[in-house]
Amino acid sequence: MAKEETPEKTKAEENKSEESSELSEEEKKEIIEPSEVGIFKQVKAIEFRMMSPKLIKKMSVAKIVTPELYDKEGYPVDGGLMDIRLGVIDPGLRCKTCGAKLKECPGHFGYMELARPIIHISFIAIVHTLISCSCRDCGKILIPDQKRESVEKESEKIQKELGIIARRLYIKKIVTSLKKVNKCPHCNARQYKITIEKPTTFLENDKRVSPIEVRMRLEKISDEDVSIFGINPLASRPEWMVLTVLAIPPVTMRPSITLESGERSEDDLTHKLGDIIRINQRLFENINAGAPEIIIEDLWDLLQYHITTFFDNNVAQLPPARHRSGQPLKTISERIKSKEGRIRHNLAGKRTNFSARTVISPDPMLALDEVGVPKIIAMKLSVPEAVTPWNLKYLKAFLEKGPGKYPGCNYVVRPDGKKKKITDETKEAALEELQPGYIIERHLMDGDIAIFNRQPSLHRMSMMCHRIKVLPGRTLRLNPAVCHPYNADFDGDEMNLHIPQTEEARAEAEILMSIPTQLISPRYGLSIIGCTQDSISGNYLLTKDMEIERNHAVQILTSIGITNLKRLPSKQKVTGKEIFSVLLPSDFHYKGNSRDKEDNDVIIKNGSLIKGVIDSNTIGQEAGLMLRDLHKQYGPKKTITILENIFRLGNQVLLDLGFTTGLHDSDLPEDGRKRIDETLEKAEQDVQILIQQYKDNKLDIFPGRTLRETLELKILELLNKARNETAHIVAEYSTNENATVIMAASGAKGSPLNLAQMAACVGQQAMRGKRIEKGYISRTLSHFKKGDLSPASKGFIRHGFKKGLAPHEFFFGAMTGRDSLMDTALRTPKSGYLYRRLANAMQDIKVEYDNTVRDSGGKIIQFTYGEDGIDVSKSENGKINVKKIIDSI
Amino acid sequence: MNPTLKKLIGKIPENILEEANSLLPKGASASKIQKIADKLLEEYDYAKVAAGESVGIVSAESIGEPGTQMTLNTFHFAGVAEMNVTMGLPRIIEILDCRKKIKTPMMEIYLKSPYNKGKDIRKLALSIKETVFEEVTKEFLINIVESKVEIKLNKERLKELGLTLNNLITIIKKGAKGQIQNIKGDSDKITVKVKSKEENLNEVYKFKEKVRKVFVKGIKGIKQVLPVKRGEEFIIITAGTNLKKIFELNWVDKEKTISNDVIEIYDTLGIEAARQALINEVYKVIEAQGLNVDIRHIMLTADTMCTSGVMKGITRYGVVSEKSSVLARASFETPIKHIINAALIGEKDELNSVIENVMLNQAVPIGTGLPGLVTKEKESKK
């Protein structure tokens, strides 16, 4: 039996780039001069291979022979699992292999010799394919030579299209189809069927094939034959799949924790390895003592079990290995797998310093691209600034203040990379030695760059770059206009703040992530930031038909920070349109539509609003076409200033005017209520007529529907019509001073239907597109007779919210309410998973320098992006506005 | 097209030039047209995507983000007489997964000239509807003693479908092969003696259940038909699809007729048609939800699903399994499987996509991480 050899987990090999070796000399030089920090090493490629027993021994630093961990003094035993040649996990100790201390030593592998070979659980399926498709005598693949070539070609193709697993299945299929004669085409030896008895035993003719035998057969398969199975013999020889040597992972990978009581608690992997070594020792002893075959075989099986669960503790036919408490051990594959595993949790997910998180609150007086940072946070986070002869004095001022006074500094970094915390005691010394080459980590100040984020970060506008404004208070402050891209509100939302620490990071954040550059959404090519709620209502009221004293107008404008009033006409009274126009650039032209159905032109000429009202179609988020035009003509920076002003103007006007919504908004005069009652009465009667027709079988059936379905559809249509009619009636009686109406008309919030639901009639409650049907046998509630088809019994709410709902109506409302609640709760994980899949599938698709769209493998996905090469975020709603170009000339 | 604009072909996409051409003011002077052309080129060049732009993740965001706002609601009723179609998020998931069986398959059959004005529309519609034996019967009677089944027929239905008694008998014989001992037809009923050992009621019952679902007439898979007037034209909307069979009918306008089953379109019309169908279907759903997503994002998604020439869903078995990088595949789902297979092949990960470089704390080769800087190395002073 060959003594070396054994596979293990796959191993990543780092191929250092060729240049790095050339650079090495320079590298050393640069470490001496630490002022220059750069990237010296870069991984170019990672190769995946199986580990041969030889390799395992070669990379090992210790042979592990005893399951003991520590001696009486609590010092790691030599040749034990916690051997300090494998790395250190205790502070103060030094690694025997590399001499480094805790946190510096990366850990080193060890190995152990197995008494008998063990099949690696992850390769069971492959081993099965290999031994059942090759001769048990000569080891050649069971395909005649003349067919070999065609099979090889075909399998090559299958691997390309469907992957390596499909290739193995194909080979297996070919071999079974050829195997009818049960003879090896090369040496004529008789072949038997080999089956797996799960999880790890092979049977041939109901007789057990021992791992030794399996390994021997695998050894016989030639390199050429191995490659037919799609296995690269250089990367992995089949016999390595049967372990003879087990690699022991370094202790740094399985550190023990010291409990409060001073007791040590070992890692799951250490426990498992201890079991393996113990059984292995017993197996050795028994073999040497010449114990009966049965005992040896039992121990062998036990070793197989322990090694299997060491790799994977979730094998279908095996009981998982458990702690004494009954909780299953977390072994290697559980460490890698799933969301909490190494790959998704630690490798693809990163953590960061220099960040803050608190509750957010609004502040419309902040600039759009500012973020208000509490002083407490500003004094904890810092920005590194290099000391030069020119800023020495400036930076010394921070040092003098120290960490306790704002704006001070928290740390000083010396040229040799040593970081020093500044306290009142160390301050003097630090001041003394400060000179160019040092780095000062000063407190945050106004104008510093920060990245602001709110989870879930669904699009790139969920992380944007803001300028810091240090403010009193304990919350992060933002301009309410930027709530929309973050999807934030102030009902207790928290947001995160990150401070980029290098010049490169700051530059990228500012150029690629700042609010002005994110104004136009790449999703649809319109402004994602715009006015909201009150600012829309305010501007709507202002531009509709307001006329105020000039003095008053000046007061409003100055209070939002507009001091250049040249463009406000000097008359006794000025109109709202004129006030609004002050904010616009004097050469701005715009033509658009407002939400009003008739007479909805909005015309701006030479920077003054001539006609029309301003509403959400003009300045709203996701829609504001005027904002898109401003952006196009004046660029992002100016647009933002204008938007800020418009936003504040709206709020200021509303503040000045007084604006409130209340119960009285849904008041209706006597005859209005009467008309609504009549309408609903009429609708109910009509429904009764329909029901009568249905009972008499006189209904015109819609094609493709049953009689009952037709009735339902007709009733639904009728009741919806009735509700809409009540909405019209409510609209007729409501005045233009009605705040609810104003909000709905301006597009700030709500719709006329909402008002109608309050004032007149809530309407039909629908579940799954039908009237409510569930509940008792042939009725919805016990209030109704069986088989009642009337509107009320099927969820029609005829009262308005103001008057109040009848008990059964309230119940129906609660039903649909619950239904929609469920809907949202169920939708979130579904859409989240879809998003994850989409992002994973498409994350590396980019535009190449030749304008083709390709994935990371260089495969062309599109010849021109989107068939015309237009970037959506630079387009107007996905198009180039040809008409505007022609009109402008 | 105006010659000045014509010169720009190759520099600007033709559809934009055509739009410009149609909007050109009448009698515009040559210099003005030149100015327009220049401005057009300038604007187009400005709006072009920059190299290195990570269009993939932008598209994924643009479809994923509104996904959270979509309703799960399966049903909708656009018009009173329309059919129920799966809409919203479930439909998007269904399309992007490339499900073989979709929830509500549907076709819109356009008709050729005389029929699209409404001629014989009901008859045509009925003729393609899948009819099973059950539908032409009124009653099944089982005679236990003689192990006979007596089937009473629905004469009106039969007449509507243009079937005769003898037709039916042959159909039943064919449909329930080996179960019939003898079969007799009378004007409005069929009596079948069921083949069975001894008086086995079970066999008789089995036969009855089987014969109920025997296919009689029409096109398989078409469960419901609905003639509808769409604009000026009459079309037939069906629940259930069978494009192949429908295309064989000579009164069908093959150019316009469509199905909402993307896989079926791929099978019958090929990958290009499937790509277009994919785009249309996704766009339809997003539009119906009142969300604004640019068509380019959907196109890119459709193209990633179709580039290999086969429809691949956005799942671990589809698009993701095709990635060139081991680590990228492993970071998605089933990492162990990918790493083991990579070891067997001896795969080399060249680290040229996003996620591997994130894992290694290296710059990502996308956007600003893409360009390299070429400089002359300084002669080292020795």
C-alpha cells in the first residue's frame, strides 16, 4: 500500500504575479519609507486542486499523534492537536514554526497518518462512477478503443454545455449501454455491478469492496482514462479521493475560547479531530496486536464515520455528530455553506470602521447634499490629515485642543506607522514631536466627505455622498427631499454614515456618489429627487392664483435665503407666479403640462412662469420634468440649488398661509349627503335587479364565463361605478379651499377617491379580485341569510369613514386589511431572493472599450448596449429628445 | 432621408435619425439642418454609455428594486370580459426562472382576412377548444351486475361540435384501448361492456374515469376560448397554449399570433423570438404595475438569459452556473459542489469579475477599477 497520498479539501494556490517578484527589492525599500503606501501585491489567479498525500505532508509542520491537548500546566502538548507548531491562539506565546505572535501567525497545517484508508465523503459519487466504469482488473475504461474518440468528443461537448456532472452521467450511460457482455473490452476480465450502500460503502455482487481495494482500483486508472471523465489528472488523481493521510487544520482556524470560569472550551473541529485521532490510535493498536478482523472492521467503520462527519455533518444517512448537549457539531462544510458561512458572511461581506449609525430626522434648511452630524459623533469619527510644512500650524491647532474639545484630534500617526492616542497627558509630548510626515486624525468638520446609507440598499442611490455639517443634537439630519432615493421616513428610521479615509476613496465618493451626480435615476432617466408633500402643496397654492403685497413676498423670499430680489417686479402687489419665477434662471424656457385635465399648459419663458400651475408633474420626485430640463441645461450643481430653493419656498408659503387638514374637510352639505344616499340606494336596487335576473336565468352570459361569474362581474362593475359617482358628488361640493382637495390636486398626497372614502362611501372590499366570499357556509357572516348575494353581505361598505362603519363593514375592512398585510409580508423575501439572483447573475456585466456589453468571461451579451448605446441615466426617460433639439435651433 | 442626416448613419442609431428627419421643419435651410445634425451628434455622444459602466448591476437593481413595490396579487380584471392572468411579482419570477410550466398560459390568436372581421368567429373559436368526452355527455350510469357503463350523450353539444355517434365510438375505442370488451351505440347513448376478470367493480370505475378525460376534438392544451374584439379586429384569446398546432391552421395569422409561454415560443420559433417575447412579457407586467423601468434593463436581462443560444433561467442551474469564475459561482449557492468540481478539473480562477476581487480585497475590474495606468519605469539609481 502506498504510504503517502491522500486528498483533502481543495486548496487555493496563490499565484503571485510575475511582476511582484521583480518588485520585491523596491518593495523592501518602500517599507523603510512608510510615508508612501501603495498596493504591492496583487493576486492574479487562484487555482483549485485536490491535495495529494505528498502535498499534505510537504505543507505540514507537525505530525499529530496524540489526542491530548494540554499538559498539567496548561501548556499545549507536542504532537497534540493544539501543538504550537500549528500556530498560536494564546497571547504571549510565539509560534514554533514562524516565530510570530498571536494575530501575526497565519497558522500552519499538520497531518496524521491513517491506519486504514478512508473514502472522502465529498467524492463518493465520483469514485463510484470511476470504479464502475473501469475494468476491475486492468483499470482501463470500459469503452472499446474504436469508440473512445467519439465518446471523448461528445463528452467534451456535454461538459461545455451542461457541466462536469452531466459529463460523468453521460460516460456512465455509455458504459452501461456497452456493458451488456460484462467483459472488459481490453483484457476480457469479467465485470460486476458495483453499487453504493449509502453513505460510504461500495458493494460488488453484495460483497463489500474495502477502501483499500477501491484505492487500488483507482490507482490503476491511467491518466488518459481519467481525463475522459473530465478530471484533470494533474490537478487531482482519483486515488487521492481515498484518504491515507489527513491534513490537520491549523489551530488558528479552530481557536478555543476561555470561559469566565477559566475553563477552556474547544472548537467543534478540535473535538472532532480528537475523536478521529483516538479511534485511529485504537485501530493502529488492534492491527498491530493482530485483533480479529471483525473488531478491526468495526473500528474502521467508526473511523470512516468520524472522518465523514469531520468534513460534512449533514450526510443524509448518517446521524449527525453531536455535542454532549445534543447540539450538532459545526464541521467543515457547515462552516463554508449558506448565508452565515465563510463565503457569504466573511468573504463576500465586509465590515468597516469609521462609521456611525443613529436615528434620522429632517432639516429642510440643510443643503440637499449635506448631512447633519451630531457633535458627539463628529468627535468620535476622524479624518486623517498628513502634516506638511505648510499646514503644520493649522493642524497643531487640532492637537492643542485634544480629544475632548471640538474641533480636536483623537490620534496621531507617527511616520513609522505607530498610532498614538491623544489624551490630555500625551498631548504635550505629541505637540512637541509633531513634524511633517506625521498624520493627524482630526475630528470631523463642516465640508468633510461622508457616505450616507439606509438599508435595504436596493439601488445605488441608497448610498450617496454628502458633505458633513456638524450640528447640535443627537440625530443624523438630512434634507427631506433626499428621503425618496433612500426610501427613508422619520418614524424611527436609522441610517449609517461612513467616513472615507484615503484621498482616493474621497475622490471617488465625491465624483461618483455625490447627490448631484445621482440626481437622474438610471432606472428611468428622470429626476429621482424632487419636492415632496408640503413643498408641492405650497408651490401649488403659490402659483395658482396667489397675490400678495410685495413686502410680504420679500419677507418670504429672504426668509429662505434669497437676497437677490432684482427679478421680483417692483409693484405694490406681486403674484405668486412672479415670486416663483425669482428662483429660476433668467434664460430658462420650459413647456410642460400640469396635472389638471383641461387647460394644463405650463409655460416658462425667459425664466418667468407665464402660465400654468406648478405641481408634482413639474417638480415632483420621479416625475418632475422641469427638474430634468434644468439638469440638462444648467448641470447638476445648479439644479440642486434651484431645487433647494423651490422646496423651501413651498414650505415657507405654506407656513405663512397656514395649512391644515381636518374633519371639516370631509363635511358635506345636507343635499350632498342626500344625493349620495340616493346614488347608493339606486345602485343597490340595480344589484337586486341583477340578482333577480340571475335567479330567473335571464342574464346575458359573458363569453367564456359561467352564469355566476357573469353576475359577480356585473355587480362589481356596478358598485364600482356607484362609488366613483359618489366621489364625483363629493368633488362637486368640495371647495378649492379644502386642504384635502388641494393636496390631491397638487399631487402632494392622496387622491379624490380618498376624500370620497372619508366623506361618502368606502366602497367594495375585494379579495383576490372578487367580492368577499369566505366565512360560513354559503354566507360571509352570521348576520346574513344563506345565499344572500346583496352588496352588503359580500363586503360592500356603504358608509364613509367619517360617519363610521357598521360592525360587519368594519369586519370586511379588517379582512382586506389583513390580506394586504400578508401580501407585503410574503412579498418581501420573494422579491429579495429574485433580486439576489439577478444581481448575482449580472453583476459582472460591463461595457467594454469596444462598446460591446460583455460578461467577465469575455462573452458578448450585446453588441451595443440597449441596441442604441444610450445610457439611461444620461437620457430623458430613456430617449434623446430630438424634438427639443430641433426646436432649440 | 435628408442627406445631411444621412451622413450620420453609423454614428447615430438610425431610429433617432429617422425621428429627426420626420421632425425637420419644412424648408429649413441647409445650414440649419447642419446645425441640427451637429447638435444631435453632440447630444448623442454625451448620452452614450461610458466604457466600464457596470450596466449589469444597474439593470439588476432596476428590476430588483421595483420588485419590492410590486403586488403579489395574482388576479386582475382589466376589462370585464378579459381572462385572469398571473401578474405582478409571481409572473416576473416565473418568467425569469424560465419555468417549464407557467401558471396561466395564454394565447392571442389573430385571424386572417375574412375571419378577422368577425366571420364565423364563434365557430372557429369552438373548433380549437380542447373537448374531452365528459363535455359531450349528460350522465354516466354504471351497471354493476353486467359491468357495463351506460353513457348518455349531450346531443346539442355534439351537434355544435359536428360529431356523430360513430365518431365518438371510434374515439372511445382508441382512447380506452384494452379496456373495452364491446361497445354499442344507440341514438343518444353508448353502452360499453368493460373487460374485466370476474365482476370487478374497480375496473369498471377505472374505465369510467378514464373515458371521461378522453380527448375528443380541438387542440390539446387549449382549455378555454374567448373571441374578443380588439380595436377593429376580432381575435381569439385562449387559456392554455399550443402554438405548434395553432400555426398549422390556415385561418390563423401566424405573424401576429402570440403566446405568453416563453419556453413554448423558444421551442417553436427559436431563441430570437423567445428573447423578444421575454422582453415583452416582463415589460407588460412592470407597466401594468405602474412602475417605470427602462426597456434597456429588461433587454439586458433577456440577453443574458439568451446569449448561450438556449434559454437559461436566472437560477443556480441556469445563468449563474455558466459563469467563468469558480468563486463567483460558489458565492451564489451550493458552494461545496462548485469547489469540489473545480478541484477535479483543476480550474483556474482568473479573478476578472466582481465578487472574487471583493473576497480578496482587491480593486474590482469595473468602472473606475477597469483602466490601468501605463507609465515608463524610472531607471533605478544604483
